[in-house]
Amino acid sequence: MADSKTAQSTGGVLALRLIAVLGVVSILLWAVWVSREATRPHEQIVTVRLSETIAHFVDAEARSGKPPQDTQARTITYLKAAEAAVREMGRNGRVVLVAEAVLSGDVPDATAELELRLARKLSEGRRP
């Protein structure tokens, strides 16, 4: 009987130590992840060539040969999608500058990201 009590208390102590080690390992892994995220360079300020992107769309619409009311409706939809995409890109503290208004050339260009977001928003709008 004494052996079973000793085994139970040893098992309890072992379980507590195992839980403590797992807790310490979890905290260390979390600290490593937080440190990596904090030191990872984020593109906090980016530019987009908005007028160029809109000009490409307007040129394509002008050549499409569609009725003016259709072109106007698609242009309004496109401009709303562009505004929403830029707003979405600016979440979480990210600053999105219009490239035409920026004099410095060392700011990352995110026009490709803008165009992908626009395409996604426009395709979402076409779904029934």
C-alpha cells in the first residue's frame, strides 16, 4: 500500500513538472513568434499609381464600343471598387499614398496589389 501511495505522489509530481515544462516551452515559443513579428520589416508606407490604373480602365472602356450608359455604370462601379481597395489596403496602420503626389522614390510601389484587389472586387460584384 505504501508503494502505491508513493507511486501516485511521484506520478502527480511528474505530471506537475511536465505541465510546468510544457508551459515554459509554450511561453518561449510565443516570445520567439512575437519577437519575429515585431522585428520583421513591414511595408507601412506604400504608393499606388492610381491615375495610371484608372486611365487604363477608362481607355479600355472608351474602346469597347459599348453604349455610354453602360460605360458610365461600369466606370462608377470601377471607381467605387478602387476607393474600397485603397481603403482596404490602408487598414492596420498602413499608409497608402498616391504615387503621382509623392516626390520620394524610395517608397515601395503597391500598384500590383491594388490591381489584384480591384479585379477581385469587380469579379465579386458580377456574381449573382
